[in-house]
Amino acid sequence: METRFGNTFIKSLKRMVNRERWYWKTWDLFRYDIPRFFRNLWLFRKNLWNHTWYNGDGSVLPWVKTAVDDMAWRIEKYGHEVDESRLKKVAKMRRLSYLIDVCVKDEFIEEAEKELGINYFYGNFEFEEIEGRTYDNPLGEKDEKLYTLKQNETTEQKENNLKILTRSHQIQKEYWEELCAIIKGPDYDALRDSDKDWDEKYDGSDLRAWWD
């Protein structure tokens, strides 16, 4: 087999070699690297401020959300990839951002409320005296009264609360599974074995494919 190279390939190869020389690296440092560093400081300022080592999803996922949000609008507006696959990726990026937001803020009850069309009843709380029971106050006062916290809610409100809590737990599981599935991407072996067209099969997921 004979391999041939055009003039443009040779020129591109020379350009790649030259970019490794010290003067080009110095140029890149001041022209690209340092400005990108300060832009990233601004972009991730909230994550830097709020990051803690002892909080798993609350510290790790916000970094992912910030990066994905930045990628989504840029790839949508400036991306060179064809629309058929590029816009699918953008849609998955925005879906991932939404899922992260809900998971970090723990807004599963709110999601269940929107889906079921009912609101969680937090109740009108009041303290009710426990008849016949007293205790000695540490400050020395005798026969202090004891109270119990009572929540005033109807049977319907209790049933609605149970529905919302049950559904919120299901949503939590579903969202975390979907979040991981978007990052992981599809089963490419199964996609290749399918008879459908690739553009129809590919749904835009897989963090490894999000580049331009």
C-alpha cells in the first residue's frame, strides 16, 4: 500500500512541531493560558468560595454544573459539529445541569409537588400541655410543665403528604440514575448492533463526547 501526503499535511506538521518551541510556548502562556486562568477564576468563583472537603455531592457536582453550563451555550452557538448530533449533546448538557441542581438543592419534594399537582402541608404547629406530668427545671424551679408538639393536619393532608414523600423518594432515585446515565453514555456495542441510523440511535449523552 502506498501512502501519499499533500503539501497542507506537511505544513500542518511543521506548524505542530514549531508550537513546541520555547518562544511559541511563551506566546501561548501570555496569549491564552494566563487569560484562561483568570477567566476560570471568575467562572468558578462560587464553587471556589463554597467548596468543602467534607461534602460529597454538594461540593463536587456544582463544579460539573458550572462547567457543563459554560460548554452548553458555547457549543450551541459556536460549535462546528453538525446540528443532528451537536444539538442532542446540548440538550443532554442542559438536562444534566438541571438534574444536578435538583440533587444538590435536595428539591425532590418540590419536584413531586409539581408532578402530582398538590402541595406538601407543613402544618400549623402548637405546643400542647401534657396533663399530669412535670419535671424539675435545671435552674431549680420545681414542677415545670411538660409540653408536646402537635401538628394540626387533616386526614386528606396526611394522605397528600405521604403521596408526596413516596413520590419524592422515587424521583430522587430516578434522577440520580439518569444523572449517572447521561455522564456514562449509551451502550455503544448495542448501538452498533442495531439496524437504525447512527444519528437516530445516538441520544447526545456521554461526557466523553462533549467537545468541539
